[in-house]
Amino acid sequence: MQERRDFIKQVVAAGALAGTARGAEAERSLSSDWPIVFFEKPVQALSYDEIGERLAGMGAQGIEATIRKNGHIKPEQAAKEVPGMLKSLAKSGLKTVIAATDITEAGPRTSEFLKVLRDQGITSYRMGHYRYDNKSRPTEQVAAFRDRLRKLADLNESLGVHGLYQIHSGAVFVGALVWDIVGMLEGIDPDALGLAYDLRHTKNDTGSAWKQAAAVAKPHIRSLYVKDARWEGKRSDKRINVPLDTGFVTREVFDHTSRGLKPMPLSLHMEWGNHQIYPADSAAEAWAMIGQDMKVLRAWRDGLKG
């Protein structure tokens, strides 16, 4: 009888270990296939050593680095400073998954800049935004924007890099209503130039039609940008940024939008703090907020299937 009890204990223990191993394997798979990266803007006043160490401790896999005019690294300094950034992040096991840039069109300078990033292993970048000119109807401007996107996509393909156009809310922004940018991207390989689908901005500007917007955009989506907001004020006409899962970007929005997509980076943007870019001596406040949002996004991500 004692031998039977010992045998059962061994079987249960083995099963528990197997379950733990499967759980760990599943978590590693999700981390690899759906990496969580953090848009570094709020903490770009800090060193990459500190950024890497902090984010690794929160379970992130990398960053969306600001390599642009007002970024952590200026474009003209990229060749010199990007290697150091990558080395610092690697100490904590992190990578630069996306570079946030000011790129809006193809050209010699764009080509050289992208080659610098590519040669350091950064092959995915977020481009700058297009804005409508109110002097003419938006429909009259579509052809010009489409031409710029096609030329940029051709350049990306020739260099072996991938561009992302972020959906951004606001009357002047191309893509705010989703349908316009999707039309401009028709016929363009989304693996050369696709969408960074921002859940907050999209939900903000498409309202109750957010599911239709997601359906239209899904063939072009190559990254999900995650943050939250809600409407306040006497007439509910004042939008404020809030912690993730406390506003209109709900688990349902995340699950519905991600359903049917192939695995891709999830970029967490924290915009509900007191500063857009935190001074180094106030960064503790930012890290607490980032940690709160990171915990929510990790739970959402860990609920994905494959």
C-alpha cells in the first residue's frame, strides 16, 4: 500500500512538473511570437542600461526606441549611438524591436538612415504621420499620399526593412478614420509597409464602429499599439488618458482586434502620466505607472492562442 501511495505521489509530481514546463514553454512562445515592447518616450531621459533593467524586470521583451528629431537618439547620431543602445539593452535580454522615426517619404537620406538601422539589426520602423491640408478636400489628396506610401514601400522592400504607419486620432491625421489609410495601402505588401494599429486612437475616432474598422484594417496590421483613455466633462467631450483597462480600451477590444492576426509586436504606450517625457529625477513615478499597464497587457497577451 505504501508503495502504491509513493507511486501516485511520483505520478502527480511528474504531472505537475510537466504542467509547469508546458506553461513555461507557452509563456516563452507568447513572449517570442507576441513580444511586448515599450515605447520609451516617457523615460527617454534615462540611460538605456536603466531602461533595459527596469523593463526586463516587468516582463517586457524590448523597446520601441525614439530615433528621431526629439528622441533619445537623433537620426544624425544613429550610426554612432545605436550600437551602444543595443549593447545596453542586451545586458537585460532586451532588443529594439521598432524604431520610432520621422520618416515620411523615400529618398537618399531616408535610404541611408534605414541602412544604418538595418545594419544594426533594426528592421522595423514607425514612420511619421501624414496630415490633411484643409485647403482642399481630403479625397483630393489621397492620390498624392498613396504615391508617397508606394515609393516608401518599394524602398523598404529593396532594403529588407519594414515600415509601420500608426493610426492616430484627430481631424487632420491621415488614417484617423482607418478607411482612408487602408484604401491608400491597397496593393502594397503589408510586410513592406503596414499598420501600427493603435487601439486607443482607433476606438476614439471610430466609436461604435470600431469592430468594422478593425475588420477593414486587419490585412494590413503588423503591430498593435496599446494604451487607454476615456471621455469626461459635462458633455463627455473631454478626452483624458487613463491607466490601461480603465477606459474604453477594454479586454474585449484587445481580444477582438488581435483575433485572426498573425503574431506581432505589442507596443505599450504610457501617456497618462504628468509628463510626456519624465525628468530623470521624477522617473520613479513613471515606472510605477508603466508597471501597472505592463501587468495588464501581459495578462491580455498571455490569454492569446498562438
